[in-house]
Amino acid sequence: MPDFIFLHHDDASGDGGLDWDPYLSRLREAGVFQGGSSIGRGECVRKMGRAPEPIAHISGFIRVTARDLAEARALLTGNPVFEAGGTVEIRELPMG
């Protein structure tokens, strides 16, 4: 099964006080949780030329296993960012 990454944007109401424990416990119990973290400050670099600024609105990520995009989308139920009206970007991670 492919892995997907949920990129959490920082546009959820009450973003600082979201309760992640029940959601992460449910993903772990289902055997689909592959990791995740909040994302702090950083920088973009490139060998030559000027690099763009980092994307500031992404605040964290979760990696899950799912059969397809539809199943990954279904795993958003209970996601604190999603449930608070925030944006979660879903991307499939290439296998290999």
C-alpha cells in the first residue's frame, strides 16, 4: 500500500490548542500511522542562484498508509486541523 502525507496548514481556528492524542491513537490502532511532527522554522537553499522563501503556512505533517487517495481522505475524520476548519493537503509519496 502506498504512503500519503497530510500537510497541515496553520489556518485552523484554535490552531495552538488542538488535541492530537485521540486522533493519533486512532491512527495507531488502525495500523496506518507512519509518523509525523510539527514543523518549525527553516530555510530553502540551492547551490546556485537565489532560493525561494520557505512556505510559512505549513505547520506539521502526518504520514499514513492507505490503499488510495479516497482511503487517505477518509482518514481525516477526527484530524484536529481538518475538524477545526483548517486545510490539510494530501500528497501521495512515491514508492521506491
